[in-house]
Amino acid sequence: MSEARPSTRQLLLLGLVQAVLFVVGAVLGRWLGLALGLDAFGPGGYSNNAIFGILLIGLGGGAGAQLARAWFTRRYGSPRS
């Protein structure tokens, strides 16, 4: 882990990895919701099942982005330095 500012290439890598893991996390959240019977895009409109399905998709996407950020910080240091 270096103490210098991350290079532009490293910050671009952070953005790319965050985007990919956000999508992967959201897809995993969708699959988990479907496995639990919480269909975010079901025909029932905004029922409780749909709301909790949407919540799982958001939590999965956010967790993926945070995982990418933690990986980057561990490898290159804080991107805010």
C-alpha cells in the first residue's frame, strides 16, 4: 500500500471495478429476492414483496461497490489522499 496519491489509471480501475461489482451485486440481490419470493418486477405493482425485492437489489449493488472500494483501499491506499 503506497502513501502517494493514486494515479489516474488506478482511479479509472477503481471506477471500472466498482461499476462491475455494483452490477454483479445487484444481480445477486435480484436472484436472492426471487429465491425468497420477493419479485421486484412482479405484476402486483408496488406491493410489500416488490418493495423488499427492490431493497435487496439496492443492497446487493451497494455491497458490491463497497467491496470494490475496500479492495482498492487495501491495494492502493485511500483514493481521497
